[in-house]
Amino acid sequence: MLQIEGLNVYYGGIHALKDLSLEVEQGEIVSLIGANGAGKSTTLNTISGLVRAKNGKILFKGQSITSMPVHDVVKAGIVQVPEGRRVFANLTVRDNLELGAYLRRDKAAVAADMRKVFRLFPRLEERQSQLAGTLSGGEQQMLAIGRGLMAAPQLLLLDEPSMGLAPMLVREIFRIIQEINKMGATILLVEQNAHMALAIAHRAYVLETGRVVLSGPAKQVLEMDEVKKAYLGG
Amino acid sequence: MNEFLQQVINGLSLGSVYALIALGYTMVYGIVRLINFAHGDIYMIGAFIGFFTTRVLHLSFIPALILSMACASLLGVIIERLAYKPLRHAPRIAILITAIGVSFLIEYSMIWAFSPQPRAYPDLLANYQLQLAGLIITAQQLFILGIAIILMLGLHFLVQKTKSGKAMRAVSYDMDAAALMGINVNSVISFTFAIGSALAGAAGLLVGVYYNRIDPLMGIMPGLKAFVAAVLGGIGIIPGAMVGGIIMGVAESLVSGFLSSTYRDAVAFAILIIILLVKPTGLLGKRSVEKV
């Protein structure tokens, strides 16, 4: 579904992604793990078009999206839930969700998706007319994911969805990610919480300073000694 | 007391014009964090379009108003596309200086094309006077206030209730996150310039009608005052621009009525200095709080 080949990204003089290649198949959950600054978010932002690659190719369903404007990438079906939630604090919860569906014209399907989001996150329904800025961190994360779902994504890019959440909430979020995947969305997940990310993924890539150093089925990656040492605390 | 109320009435219509101009400043600032110093000149162009559509084409008030707004909004969009968009990722100072350059370009092109001589505006509105408990209210004042209120209500509806308005608020809050929703950020920025400039165009025509006199440099002072009004209300905050504009107009009117009209321009800058000392975020401004 998504193929990245030989991607190089620079921030000024810093070589942030080095010849990065990866692939996501339809229906998968693929996790991208690695330390801070390994280039995980940069990868997602380059796919979304917020960051431009110096060279390399990004193909989505066989079509190049390498130099597409951000809003066209969304239109093509790739939706990112950005790191740090980035909800519109000055708008209500409902307005945030409606903005997620900004490009969609099919009102009935949007309304159905809104009900679906409220089923996944009942808290959002209770607070739909509240300003998003008044929500707790966990609720904002739910809103950010819900907002992403409102775009009816084929490929959902999740950037650190567990960041800053209490352990119970982390499990809840990961359960919901699996549910979203079962409902039909392919997922590329960036996480520092390698344990959880590997537990729910089909396949995984390990990034180190902008390079893919390991990849394979998530269960195998979970068992690799170097991964255990570096990311799983033993 | 009567004299005081009379000045307040005079100030209200002037203030509503400032408010219309201030809205453009504040909307543009809210989206791209730019003080568009050419904004006062768009207001001047609005006045000139009104002049030509009524003097040369002999249109009546409402069609002239619509044309002024349309041309001003087109000009605003063109300026943004040609002058500001290429500098979107440049240091802030570059785009600010460009705005000042654009302002001079418009002013002196107009002087070159139409001479610096003031022109007399045609009488577009009936010149009635209402007398109410010793106060004089002219039909023009009522008209200006009425049109300004209608436009502001329209703007409020647009920004709060429509999809475009929500997109605008999203872009103003977080441009990248808005783009990730599939919002075409460039279109939203153009749209913001279009709306803000249209309001300035309307203000230009209304002032032409009110003061009866326009010239190519007429945008400088009201432009600066409207900028102060926007800062006074809290730059980037739409209701703030409305409140700030009204306060500016009334303050100016009171000062010229009770002190001397020599000080009417000084009062704007006195207000600016005081607000920057006392509450730099403006009357309706809040310190932004970030949640982690």
C-alpha cells in the first residue's frame, strides 16, 4: 500500500533520514520504533508532506505522493494524528471532529463516522460542545485520534499516541488502535513505548539516527537481543 | 452632558469605520502573524473605487458598496499572492518591510495616476438630520453605523458558523495541524485577505461619503489608528477589533470636542502607549496557556 524507497531528508545541515526504505501492506499495523531523534516523526511528516525529501520516493497505492501538497495527501487517503495531539484548543470538540472530515462531502457517511467515533470514545460525546482546550491530556489524545478517523483514512499515521498518558489509558488507546485496524484502516504507528507498539503490530522497523537498522515481524523483533537491550529495558 | 453624548454619537460612527479596518488587520495577523501595513491603502482604494463607480458610472450607494468591497478584496488577495506568499518562510522582519513597501507602492502609484489632489465625494446618502432630546444624529451616521454592524454580524456568522470560518480558526490556531485535516492553507490565507480587504473597502466608501473628501494618502492615518484599535482590543481577536475600533472612535471624538481637534491624532498613539504598558495582550487578550 505504502512504499518508501531511498528517502533522504535534511534539516538544514542535519541529515535526518538516511536512505530510508520501508513498506506497509494493506490491513497491517506497522510499528516504527527507536529512540528520541531517530527520525520516526520525520518519516511520518515526510509522508504527509509537511517535510520535503531531498530525494527518494514515496508511493501510495502505486502513485507517487513525494511532492504532493499536504492537503492532497489527505485527499489521497493518508491521515496523520500528529505528535502532541495538536487539537484545535479554540474550537469545540464537535468542531474539531467536523474539521477532521473537512474534505468529505458525503454527509450521511460523515454522520455515521461521528457516531462510530463517539462509540469508541464515549467521553467525547459527553464533551462535544466543550472547547478542546479544556479537555485532559488523555481526552485530547482521544479527540486527536477521533479527528483523524473522521477523515475516513485508508492509511492512518499515528505519532506517539501514548505520550504522556497514564498506563491504564495507554492500554486503552492501544486496544482502540487495534479496533480501528480491524475496522479496515491500515496503520503506521510511531512509538517510544516499544513494548506496546510491538505487541499490537504485525511488523516493525527499528530506526537509529535516521536509518533502518532492523525490521521484521513484530514478534521476532520483540525477541531480538539488541532490541531488548536498547528499547525494552533488558 | 448633552455635548458629551453628542460627541459619543459622532464617535460611534467614526469608531465603527475604524472597527471595520481593524478587523482586517486582526484577521490577517491571526492567520499569518503579519501586520499588513498596506491595509490602510486597501481602504483608500475602496474609497476611490466608490468614487469612480458613483461619479463616472453613476451607480447608487449599494452597488457602489458591493463593487468597492469586491475590488478591495481582489487587491488584497493579489498583494498576498505576489508580495507575502513568497516570503511565508522568511524571517518575520522581511515580510514586515515588504508590507511597508507595498503600502508606499500603492500610495504613490495612486498619486502618479490620479494626482495628489483631494476629490469631492458625491452625495450618495440623503442628508437628513434627526433631532432627539437636543442631540443631532445625521442619516449618514446612522447609515454608516448600520452598514458596519451588518458587516460585522455577517463576519461573526461566517467565522463562527460556517465551514470556511472554522477552517480559518483552525489555520490561525495551528497551521500544520490544519493542513493535516486536508485544509488547503493557502486558500484559507487568501480567503482571509479577501474578507479583511473587503471590509476595508467598505470602510473606504463609508468614509468617503461621510467626510466628502478622498485622496491617495487618506489611508495612512486611519490605517494606523485601526492598527492601534486592533492592538487595543487584542491583536488576532475579532471581537477585540470591534471593541477597540469603537473605543478609538469615541475617544478621538471626545478629545476633539472637549480639548482640541489638534490632539485627535495624538490620542490614538497615547492609547497605544498606555495599552502596551498596562496590558500588552489587549483588552480581550489572554496569555496563551499551553497544555502538555
